[in-house]
Amino acid sequence: MDSGAADDEESFSVSGFTASGAGGRIGSVVPGSDGGGGGGGVPGSLSMTTTVSGEQRSQRHAAASRKDVTVKFHLAKAQVVAHAYPGHYTVDEVREHIACKFQVKSKFLLLRQAGAEVAGHRRLTDLGVSEYNVCDLELLLSDTARQENVQLNLKLYYRNLTLPDIITVRIPGEDGKPSRDVVVEIENQVITKPFVGGFINRQTKVEYHHAFSQTGPPSERIGRPGAKFSRDTQTVCERHTTTAIPRDQSVQFSSVEESGDGCKVPTGPCLIPNRYEPYQELAKRKDIDGKVRLIQRNFRRALWQRLIRKSAAEWRQLQQQQLENESAAKTSRAAANNKTLIARTFPKTKEEFDALFAQIHCWKENELKLIRERYSGAPKIAEMNILLDKEIQLLNGVERQRRAIQRELTDVVVEKRLTKISEPKRWVGCNNRVIEMETPQTQRARFLLGYYQRLKDVPEPAPADPQERIGLLDELSDVIVQESHPATEELESLLQRERQLLLCRMDSNDLSPLRKRQLALLAEIIRSEPGKERESKKLCRKCKKLRPTNAFTVHTRQKSADICETCTSLLGSTVDIAVYRSILRAVRRDERKRGSLASYAFIIQENDIKHIVERIWHGHSVISNDSDRADLMLPRWNVAQDWSPWNCVCLTEHETRAHLKLQRLDRYYQPSVMKEIQSKHSLARSVFSQLREIDQEFTESGDWWEVGLDGNVI
């Protein structure tokens, strides 16, 4: 600090900061002040004034000699900030400065004094300054500022508050001496605390320092003068003391006896003094450090051996599990191939016959390819005719087999359908519990199914007395009279005709056509629901016949169903749909295990899976380009979301297992693969645009709750 005089002054002034010993006023940075000799000050400097005299006259004289006015701004919630300004400053200039400190526009600020707004052209000296050059003003926000949500932030104000390093102190003179200005330099001597060690918490990563680098305890906690609570108390002070005798000497025995000649003979054990052993030799002989190292080495060896045995056991377990998985996969593949061979040799279902038709089509395409490559002209035509005859023979054989199986399974299929109708309604409720409910329709169907089975079971050979059969026909006639169905009149006439024929002792073989017609009519009555309108029918575009709506093939990509299943089956299948059916069943099984809340996987059909695999993913894996349809699957792309055509990816079975374990897909897949998959998803979203509407109808109709009750679906 530089000083121009060493005399005792009554007050001092620091540009930009003002303080009063009587009033206790403190100001902050101001735009300017006098820098000595009554001249203008430097904007942004600090001004401080302190009056220590108690005489009223000297205080008034000192206040009159100052040219700065301290303005106290009263904010909301009893908050006050102060600044020192030159007396000639206007209210508008003061408003501009304080708005800059709060970083708001000056038009949003209002300055009031004694409840009245102060005009902007008035100067600070005209606002009723006190004897200590202090002016009190209220700093408020206008209505426009409240509408625009403008606030006065004190944290922002103090953040912008900067104090200068050099200030000017004005010292008034005594006994008529002129005042003097003293330039004061503020030095920042911050103590840098030394780092004498510490530790870091491994879990929270917080670094802790030792006591010497922290703030010491309060003085009242210090017990005695000179005591230190710091890192220095943890240092070790060495002190050399004598712990052994300086020379060899004998050992005195505790118990002795005196012999006859006056000699003392020890009665206890005789200890002979040995050579003095220094501490270094004693430590070398005991070798405590070596023994500790030996124990640690053996302990580490034991831990290492234990870890090796544990790792070896885990490796053997993983090897055994891998062998079991491979053997299970081979067994499942062999069983699937065996099942496929049996289905192709002895087909029974529609899907198996479609697979045969697809195989014949593939055989025909291969033969045509060979004929085109080997022959031309007349030989080519002859070979094609021979191929056509062979195809006709194969198709006729498959069709004959299909019709024979259909005739054999007609009664079985009808009875299964009737049994399904008579079962109680079931759905999956809370916590995957199957709920059953009996309805009047199911009770009626079960009641009529009993008569259907009794009417079907005709003893062979027929009994001599037909009264038991006639009694059953009479009982059935009384039952069907209560049914409101168009087929009841025809069934009643057939029952009456059989009564008459039974009374005539006609052979049962001659009555078999009549009884088959009776069973067909009774099955139709059981399948119908009383009080419900008859099922609507549609016209098939190919066969021009009226078919029920459930007899048309449906998939989610079509807009109207106009070809019945019979006409579709006559065309023959060119693709083995069983492969895509297995893919669909795998998707549904996985969604059921995950408890999916969406129904896309349960609405979509085999033809849709075929379209996804062949048209969208082009029949191969997106990673390995494997085109074996039997090994392809459609797992979820994003495992956290429900399955849908735009949330699946075509992979092999091995790739699917690895894909379902991934958490961050972008870490394992290349950007080109990610972009390709996203384009496939966009195409699937546009192709299956109607699937969302079907999903809403499927969910709201209640059909969703029946998913999982059929074992074939899962």
C-alpha cells in the first residue's frame, strides 16, 4: 500500500464503494467517482467513505464535501443492494446501470421514492439525499416484465459484481489543510494448502485429503497450548534406548541349598549363560519376514489352485451342456426329417398334400430346365409330352389319395368340431390362469351331442327287436321339435321314415344312407346357434358358388376375399408352406413366453410369413446370407418391443440365439447392416399398413384371450 501522508484522518473514500461508520451503509461498483482534487473518477472503480468522528458538525461538513451519492435499492422480500453514483447522474442513467447489472432491459424497471415513481430527468441530488449522502429508492418490475416472466436474480447480480485491485482513498485534512488522495493496491494472498496424502473411495470416486490440508478445529476444542490437530501428529518420532545388557554375565538362580562343606549347590535346573546374541543375528535366525513370505506364497498357491479347479469344473459343465445342446439339436432335426418323410409317404392333412403338390411342381421345373438344355425341336416336344403325362399321373395319384383320406376322416372331423362346440368357453386371465365358463349354447350343444353319439352307435349285427332304436328315434323327435332350425322338418321326416322301415324288418345295411343323412342334419343343428342369424355367404369369383365367409382364404395384405379355399386347393401349391408355418409357430411360441401384449404375431398367417421371408428379406439371412428355409427364423429386432413385421429380422437359428442376448445393437452391427435392416422395416410397415386396424379389432373382440389355449398354436 502506498500512502501520501501518515497523519490520522477522520474519513476515507474508495471510488465505487461507500461505507459509513454511523449508518453502516455499504455500496458496490459504480460507473464513476472523483479520483482526487474534485476531478471525475474512473467508471467501474471502488469508492468507500467512513466517518469515525462523533461530532455532528464535522459529519455534516464531510458529507457536504463528498460529491458521490449512495443509492440504496430496496427489492422485494426485504432485499437491499447499494451503489455509489456521482450526484449529477440522472435517474435514467441509474436505471440503465442497474439494469445492466441484473441483465434485464431498462424499460422493465421502475424506480419509486415514498410510493411515487421518480421522473427520469431528475438528478440524484434533487431526490432528498440524507446527511450521509444516502438516497433510498424502491426497485420494482413493470407490468410488462411480469407478463414476459422477467425476474431480478440476485445470484446473477453478484456474479457480475467485480471489485478492482487498485482503489483511491481520499483523506480530508485537518485545521484547514487540503484533502489528499491515497492510491491503495489490494493484494490477494490466498494460502495454498499443501496436499500431504489422502485416499479415494472406489465406489463413489470421492477424494479425501488428510487433516493438515483441511480447516483446523475451533480454538475452544484445543486442549492445551501447543497441541496440534494435523498431519504432523501422525509422524513417527524415533528414540534410542538400551534394551539389552552391555556384556555377558551369569544368571542368578532363585533356589539354592548349602552343602556340608559350606558350598551352595543349586537345586533347580542349571542354566549356562551363552554368548550374547545381537538383535540383527536374532532377527536373521528367526527369519520372520521369510516365514511370512512363505505363508503368503503358499496361500496364494492354494487360492490359485482353487480357482483353477473351479474354472475347470465350469469349463467341463459348459462343454457337457454344449454337447447336450448339439445332440438335442441333431435329435430334433432327425425327428423333423423323419416326420417330413412320413408325411410325404402317408399324407393325411391338407398341409401335407400341399407339400406334395409343391414337390411335384419343383420336380417339373427341374425336368423342364433339363429338357431345354438338352433337346430342341421335335425331341424337345416329345420329352415335354412325356413329362406332361408323368405329371398328370402323379397329380391323379395324389388327388385319389387325398379324396380317400378325406372320406375316411369326414366323420372324425365332424365329431371333433361338435366336441369343440360343446366344450365350455375358455380364455387366459390374470396370472396366466385359464378361466372356463359354461354358456347356454355349450350346454345345448353337449346335450344334443349325446343324442348324436347314440344315434351314430348302431350295434352290429342289428338286434332282432328294433324297439330300442325306435325309442331313441321317438326321444330325439321330441327334442328336435323344440329347435328352431330349417333342417328340423327334414330330420323329423327321416326319423319317421326309419321307424317305418324298422317295423318292416329292413336290413341295417340298407338303412346306412338314411342314417348318414340323419347324422349330417343333426350335426348342422348342433353347429347352429339359436337366436342368431344365419351366416352370410359370398360369391366365389372362380367357381361362382355361394360360400360362407369362413370358407375364403384370408391374409392381412388383401383388401377383399373373393376366392374360396376349394378353388385355391385346386390350383395346387407351388411352395411348401410347412416351412413358413414352423417359422410362424416359433414366433408365436416366443411371444407367448415373453407375455407379449400385442397381437400381431397371432393375427398374421403363413402366407404373410412367406411374403416377409421371400419378398422383404429375399429368402436369406441378413448376416450370413444362408438361404436354407428350414434353418431361418424371424426373431425380434428390438428385444424390448413386441414382435411385428417391422420389428423382426431374418436370421438362422444359431444367429438368433446370439442376437437375443445383445443389449446395444449399434455396438455389434455395422452401420451398413443397420441401414439395410431399417429399410426392410420401412417396406414391411408400408406393406402391412392394414395390420394395425386388424389388431385393434382382434383385441377388442375378445379373440385375443383365446390365444394359447390351442396346443397346436403354441
